[in-house]
Amino acid sequence: MDSKAFDAPRYFKNMLQTKKFEELRSTDIDLKSEIKSLDGNMKTLVHNNYKKFIIAADTINKMNKNIEGMEAEMLNLQRNIEKIEASSNVVTHHISPKCGQIETTTPIPS
């Protein structure tokens, strides 16, 4: 019955021709029970997958919010680095000439 090539009308016709009433009734009960079980399993799978989908969507939303906050922090960090670089350049510009004088007037012990 699980095969793609399963021919339900032919199977049903064959059962009617070869099975006794009690066997048909028993098969009917078994099939109904299996259908009910499969239906329950399907509902459980759908529910579990839906829960996973909702959790994944919530996680993605949280990640997006964190990234938005990080973008602002990174921009602020970039500005601070640029300020530090500018200050460093000013300091270097002011002390560079004096560094040369210090090196020539002060002997470095070996």
C-alpha cells in the first residue's frame, strides 16, 4: 500500500473477491486504526515543526535587533578611532622635531 504503483481499486476489488466478510471487517478496523494513528502522527509533526518555525523566527528577530544595536556601536567605535588617530597625529607632529633633538643630545647607554 505504501508503493507509488499501488492500485487501490484493483486491490479493493481483489479483496472483495477473495476475502470473507469477517476478514474484510477486520481489515477495515485495522485500516481505520492505522489512519487514525497516522493522522495523530501527522498532527504531532505539524505542531512540532510549527513550534520550531516560531522559535526560529523569534531567534532571527532577536539577532536582527542585536545587529542593529551593533551597527550603531560600530559607527561610534569608528568615530572614536578616528578621533584617537587625529590626536595621535597632532601629538606626533608636535614631538617629532624634539625626538630628533633628544636622540642627538642624549647618549643611549648600551
